[in-house]
Amino acid sequence: FFSSRRRHTRCSGVSWARRCVQETGTWGIFYQMKSLIYLVLALYILSVGIAGLRLRSVPEAPETPEIPINPEYFVMDWKTYMFNSEPPFDPTTQKFNREGTGKTWYNWKIKSIREDYHDFCFAIFAEDYNFPCQFLNTQETSYLIYNKTEVPTCCIFIKPWNPPSPDFGVRANLTYLGKYQIEGRDVNYFQKKSEGAFGAVYYSWLADSEEVIPTSFAFPPMPGKEWSIKHFVNYTHVEPDNSFFEIPELCYNAQSCDL
């Protein structure tokens, strides 16, 4: 159809585009489709370019969770492990030296906490610590009760002393280390650098939970020695009875600990 003189003549002039579309039918449709193809191609090239810019951009850093604030009271069991490597620690995949159990009662309303070590105490003793012990922290005094011999002993570990407040993590300005899977649970790990000889201490809470649930606490009891960690289980948000914090007669005349 390019050789049609009549068609060429009639498509000449200022208004050739309109007349060609109207009078040449197929030719006009072709031009419309051709323009549409160019438009789609241009949009595709533009979208690919934008996608490339997105791929090359720096990914956003993971959101740092707020430092948890514990409840005013709770009760929980725990497993304690002694190990050599610095936390985070997972006993299902990492080697440990010994394993024990214990229980904690906490009530900030009366500023008291009690920790019972069922199998062994931790490495604050100059020699062996393979005997059960209890830390009773109440009335601004930390009592250590242990059964190293057949006769139980009670001494004052620290005075004055109060248990950590529910917002101790905020006060300590803990550093977020990231989310880890420990014993099948996703937990948020935090660290506090110590200014003393002990180095850092570590805390973790259950991740992605509406309820604040502590999951571990780790520290080196003695500088340069093995690490101690408590993995908390059977956590319950209940207020323990005040009888758990009563000072036994054994501690009435307690003196400072000589360990």
C-alpha cells in the first residue's frame, strides 16, 4: 500500500495524522499499537532501573527491641551450667562442664529474692563448691546458707544489698546483641560491660512475646574462670508467699562470709 499515489496524496498536508488514521484504517491501528508498545517498553525499562537501585541500596538494620522491664514478682525454676566459652550459650549444641538445677522466688514489693541451688553452689569458694546452697536476699542483706559439712552454715555475703529492680536493664543501659535460638526458643540477648574484673554479664528474654519472660542470666563467678549461666524454665507470674523470705534462726547472729 506504500505505492498508492491516491492514498499518499490524500495523507499529505498539515492534518495528515488525523486523516490517515481515519482513512487508512489498518495503517492507523498499526501506529497506535506501535506507540503503545514503545510506552510499555519505556515503563518496563524504568521499573527495572528502579528495582536495580533498590537492590543496590543498603539494607535496613534489624529493629532493636526495647529493654524489657520484669514484673514485680515471679517464681521460676532453672538449670545452671558451668562452661568455658563466652555467651550466648546453648547446652544442646555446646559443651559444658557440669549441670545443676535450682529455683528463684522474687518479690520487689518487699525487695526480696531467694535462690536455691539444689546440686552445687557457684564458684565463689576458694576450693570446691560441690554442695547445695541458698542465697536469701532480704532486709537489705544477702545471706548465704550452705551445707558444706553436716552442720549448715549461714553468713552475710553482702550488706547492704537489695535485689535488682524490675527495670534494672534500663538502668544499666544494656546493649542489644541480637536474636538467638537457645534450646529451641527465640530469645533476645543483651550484654552489660562490667567496669570491674569480671568482664561482661549477659541477660536474655523471650523474643516476640507479649509477656516479659526472662530466659537466662550469665556471668563469670571468678575472674578468668569458667562461666556460670542460669536457663530459666517453668516461669510463673505469681506472688510468692512472704514465708519464703523469712530469715531462719541460723542466721540471727551471722557474720561476714569468709570464703
